[in-house]
Amino acid sequence: MPDTQTKPKIKPLGDRVVLEVLDDTEQSAGGIYIPDTAREKPIKGKVVAVGPGKTLESGQREAMSVKEGETVLFAKYGGTEVKFGNQEYKILSEKDILGIVED
């Protein structure tokens, strides 16, 4: 049986990043679980692949600000959703990442 939790074989181009969407279920004070569709706050994701960076007019590459393994916040409606096995991923531009979560 193949392992569905392995890293997807996606190599992002330019300044794009592949994120594993992290489940961030919330529970209200009364014990009711609030679904993702009812929340309008940023979503967390783990960076699983990073592109080489944006090509500048000079032909050089701009270094990426994020790296594999980091947890980041991104806008709920940003990027493109893709699915590999049972895992959902987002592919988005680095500019759509709101910040890096530091532990």
C-alpha cells in the first residue's frame, strides 16, 4: 500500500510556495466546533516546497523569505488548492504569505 503522507512531487516555479494546509479546528466556549467556512481569519500551513525565487529585471533571482519546514499564515482565499492522496496542499505566491509563525 503506498504512503499517502509523503511529500508531493511538486517543484514550484518562480516565487511560488507549496503548503500543507494544517487543520486548525476551533471550539467555542460552549463546546461547539467552528468549521473553517465560518471563520475569516488567516490559515496556517507548513511549507513543503519552495521555488527558486522571483526573476528580477537584471536576470538575477530574488532570495525567498521562507524555507521548507516553516509554519506560515496565509489568507484563506489565497493560492490554488491541489490534492495528492488524502492531503490538501496550496500553491501560492510568496507575496500571499502573511507571516512566519515562530515557536
